[in-house]
Amino acid sequence: MVEEITEDIEFTIDKQNLYREEYFTDMKVATVRRLTPVKPDGSEDKSRKTLFVGQANLMSEAGPIPISTMISAKDLQQAFKKYPEAMLEAMERLNQEMIKYRQEQEPSIVNPGIKNDSRIIIPGR
């Protein structure tokens, strides 16, 4: 069983695409990851851009929903400033994706004339 799973996995490192990760959090909601490009020897690679990623967990009835999004920023202070707007945009994208998913999964609710093609088998139907 393990052999089947590991046959298709290649555990190699792309040494031309390395980043050092740092996390900054307010210990409440906000987390910003700074991804600093580095060379294979670990020194900073100034030829590539530092990346910033905003992260948060939204609580739902089903448990926490992780949200993350790239933040277009030149430095950490700008990433902190842009965090709220970037996260609101990510939340809106997630909301739109969930609406689309529900529409695809429940066509009879959105379009009452369409037969629900449920994958749940109910005895007697």
C-alpha cells in the first residue's frame, strides 16, 4: 500500500525557488507570512521579490475555515496595512466559491425545474 502511494511522489527540492518563512501574528486573528527568497546556501536572493501572505481562520459551525491570500506589499509594514483589505477580498472570493459550489451541488434548489441528481441512495426511491 505504501509503495503505491510513494511511487508518484518525488521528494526533491527546487533549489532555485527557495524561501525563508517568517510568521508575524497578533495572537488574535491576524497572521502575516513573509517569504524571503534565498539562494541554495541560505543567503538572501536580492534578484527575487519578497512575498507576503495573509492568513486567518474563520470559525464556522463545521469548525475553523482557513483563509490565506497574497498581499501585494514592498515591506512588512505595508503588508500589515494592506492585510484587512486583502483578507476581506479573500473572504469574498471564498463566499462566491461556496455559493457556486452550492449551486452545482443543489441544482433543484436554485432551479426548481431540474431534477436533483443526488448521490445519496434512499431505499424505496
